[in-house]
Amino acid sequence: MATETVITYLDAYCERAGEMGLLAEPLNALTNLFFIVAAILAASELWKVKQGFRVDLWLLVVFLFSIGVGSGLWHVFATQHTMLMDVIPITLFINLYLLSALRRLLHLGWGGTIAAWLAYFGLGMAAQFTLPPDLFNGTIMYIPTFVTLLVLTMVVRREHRGVGHVFGKVLLVWCASLVFRTIDPLVCEAFPWGTHFLWHMLNAWVLWRLLRVLIDRARYAQPH
């Protein structure tokens, strides 16, 4: 029997009625439009940045858009393949955002950036292979990212107080979204639609706001 990990864990949602198709999880599927709207808004802001290195930022926009598409397909069809289409864009966004933030916000050299990323990667691998994949309804897979964002918020706050304040608000909203993701199966009897769709809505704002910070820094760094 294959070892079950966070990656292979197939989550179950309160809203799913046991069949495939748009009507199986209408709220969970349709609220992925928030990610797509967030990507479009970010792209419109990034388009205004005319100079400087922007490849990482455009890739983040693409990954954000892909999160909406992949997660939408996952909640419509819920197969092993669509689960990967859901997980991969999220993983790519998180990892690239960390690298970009370390470079653009903290101005770390490549050595420090790679070292910090390896620490995050190691924390994630340790969580994946040592913690039960269904712990907190699968939300355990985001604990390493939560810890990293918490540390990043504290460090950024010392370097850029205004940006740190934004990160603080983002952290609070993301805490709320993690709670809604976690309690989804616990509220089924009282609320058959569950709370996972709120995770989508709040998380879309979180990713947009985090990306907007990097776009604003890129704009600020432009020669005037």
C-alpha cells in the first residue's frame, strides 16, 4: 500500500453531494472566479510598471490565474488529475512569491534567498511526511506556509513599517480563511453548503494583496 501524504490526500468537502459536475459543488466551484478576478486586477496594475525586471511578477499573475482555473476544475470533477491542477499552481505561487519577496522586499542576495527558501522547503517536507494528512481537514499542508508568512511579516515590519502593516492585515485575513477551510466538514449538518467557499474568497484577496505589495515595490523602484 502506498504511503499517504499531504500531497496524495483527497479532501472531502461539505458541499459535495457525491456526483461530478458543476452542481456537485456550485459555491466551491464558482468562487474560484475570485482568483481569476484577482489575477486580472494584478495584471492591470503590473502593466503600468514599464521598466525593470518583471518576469517573476508576471509569472505570479499567471500562477494566480491558474489557481482559479485548477481549483475550479477540481471542485467540478474531483479526480486525481484535477487535484494536481489544484495543488501545483498553489505550490508554484507560494514558492515563487517567497523568492520574490526575499529579493524585492528584504533585498537578500541569492545565497541568503536560496538558504531561506531551503528552510521553508525543509519545513514543508517535514510536515508532509510526519504529520497526518487529514489533520485539521487537510489544512495542515498550509502550516509551513503560515509559519513562513508569520516570520516574513515580522522581518518585513522591521524593514518597511508600512509594508509590514499590510502583511499583518493579510496574516489576519488568512487566519480567518484557514479557519473556514478547517471547519468545513464540522458545519455540514447545520449548514450543508459548508465554509470552504469562504476560504476561496478570502484567500483570493490574500494572494492579490500580497502580489500587489510586490508590484507596488517594483513601481516604486522605477526611475522617475
